Amino acid sequence: MTVSVRLPECTERQLSSYCESHRISKSEAIKQALELFLDHRAKPATPYELGKDGFGSDRSHSGDIAKNTKQLLREKFIGKTDR
């Protein structure tokens, strides 16, 4: 099946550059991209995939968070204490 698609100049330049560096044709690159896109859309994202960018992002503390939860929350919302 043949399909024609008009691409913005910027996208076409990026596609050409990608194909040149990976030594594949534009048709092959587009086929691969569509397969990935359609496969990803067919499978709903897992809770982990949805939140993975935020996991472990709070690096403002040190030590064991589980043991120091109350203290860390106090410091975060009230301010540091002398305990």
C-alpha cells in the first residue's frame, strides 16, 4: 500500500538526518516509527511507566526516608527543628 504524507521542512530534515546516520531509507524509518507508535498506543501504560519520571526525584534529603519520615515532613512543612 502506498501512502503520501506531507511533512514540515523541519521534520523532513530531521528524518533525512536520522536515516543518513542509521543507514536506512525514509520508508523504513517511517514504517518503524509507525509500528512503535501503534504498538505503544495499543498497550495502556502501566502505573510505573506513567510515574517513572517522578520516582526518586526528591534528592533534598539524605539517609533512610522510611525511618525519618516524620522528621523529614516536619522539616519540609514547618522548618528545621533542633531534635
